[in-house]
Amino acid sequence: MALRIDLSEKMTIVIGASSGIGAAIARRFAASGSHVVLAARREEKLAETKCKIEESGDSASWKKVDVTNYEQVAELVDSTAREHGQIDILINCAGHAVAKPLLQTTVEELDAQLDSNLRGLCYSCHATVPHMIRQGSGHIINIGSICSMNHYPEYATYVAAKFGVLGFSRSLYEEVRHHGIRVNVLCPAAVNTAWADVAGAKLPWPQDERLQPEDLAETALFCVSLPKRVQVENIVLWPTCEPTV
Ligand SMILES: NC(=O)c1ccc[n+]([C@@H]2O[C@H](COP(=O)([O-])OP(=O)(O)OC[C@H]3O[C@@H](n4cnc5c(N)ncnc54)[C@H](OP(=O)(O)O)[C@@H]3O)[C@@H](O)[C@H]2O)c1
């Protein structure tokens, strides 16, 4: 049975909300009553997600943001705080991979993976935490991966970025916990999104046996539903189906 929680007093920013996990989280949080600010680069996809949310009678707005650009991220965060008075929940879903051995990876591909998965997430936390400190509360959910704790050939740069997400998140939590801010990391294995196609990845689970983006949305909602005394460090999600390799 789906979790029922009232987020009607809450303001949520989802970065990487134009597709996949971020779009599913945005829909789920909006359905629980939160106003959701959707951010990513593809405007038509953001508009589509906002439309779906509004068709269900829920509330969302969107802003075009490249998470690797600090000014754009700061403007997203500051304008949200200005217009809505608060930022209760920040969810970082932006990221991509390029599945190639390191020596076949161009420097541009290498930088882009570190930037979208890690640098952008550090940027959004850096811009948002001061608002949460002023409020005396806040919840940050970062999307890591099983690559945050395991090694995979052909993913060295992506693995480095996702290890970074976990290390950054745990360290940040220690810095902000006494301000009532929690930082959680969701670490999924294969999720049925466009990620694998973008990466050129061959995942060892058939498409229909992978996790669904809605599973991540439900898990994110679960984290937010827990009493303030509970800090979930990270949650690892695997498909129950055995991998084929
Ligand atoms: N699918 C999986 O198997 C899997 C497993 C473990 C972890 N993850 C992680 O889950 C997260 C979401 O991926 P997904 O599976 O939902 O794939 P997806 O559908 O390809 O979504 C990726 C999202 O990241 C956004 N993004 C990428 N670069 C960005 C940038 N520079 N600025 C702003 N937004 C950016 C994309 O938006 P725009 O292109 O519109 O900017 C899109 O909304 C990623 O961090 C991924 O590494 C995925």
C-alpha cells in the first residue's frame, strides 16, 4: 500500500526532474501536497512533468537550470526561497554516466560526469543549506548508486563521482545535523529509466525486472515521513530478480 503523508505545508526542489527518477519523485511529492519546483535543462520535459502534476490537481513550477552552473543553481534556490518563503526539501537527482574504459573516455566526458553527478550536487547543497539553517530544519535527499560503494570497470569516473556523493552527504550531515537538517542518500542498482541508454550501458537485469522510478519516489517519501529523530544514512535498493551475468 502506498505511503500516505501530508506535505501540504512543504516546499520541495527537485533537480533532475525532467525525466526518470526525478520526475517520479516530483510527481509523488506533489501528490502528497508539496509544491514542487522542478529543475533541469530540458524545458519541454519540465513543462510536461508540471502539466502531469497539475492535471492531477497538484502544484508545481519549473525553472531551466544546468546544475553545473553555480549561478543558475543559486538563482533557483534563492528565487524559490523568495517566492515561497521556505525550502523544506531538496532532492538531487541530476546525473549521467558514460560507460567506457577510462582510456577511451574523453576529458570532456570525464569532466561532464564529475560535474553532473557530484559538482552540481555540492553546488545545490551549498546554495540551499543557508536557507535551511535559517529555518532550523530541512531535508536533503541525494541520489547515489550502488556505484557509491562498489567498483565497476568501465564506470571508473562515474563510480568516483557516486562515491563522492556518499562521502559528501555523510560529511555534510555531520556539519548540519545540529540545525535540524537531515541528509539521506538513496543508492539504487538498475532503475528503468533513460539512464542506461544515455550511458550506453548493458545492465544485467532485463528492463521489466529493474527497479521502477516510482520505487525510488516511494523510498524518498518514506525518508521524509520518518520522525525528526531519525536520520537514514543511506538506503541501497536492488531488484529482487537475480542479475543475468
Ligand atoms: N537508472 C539507473 O539505473 C540509475 C541507477 C543508479 C543511480 N542512478 C542515478 O539516478 C539519477 C537520475 O537518473 P535517472 O535514472 O532518472 O536517468 P534520467 O532519466 O536520464 O535522468 C537524469 C536527470 O538528470 C538531469 N541532468 C543531467 N545533467 C544535468 C545538468 N547538467 N543539469 C541539470 N540536470 C541534469 C536530466 O535532465 P536534463 O537532461 O533535462 O538536464 C534528467 O532529469 C542520476 O544521478 C543517476 O546517476 C540511476
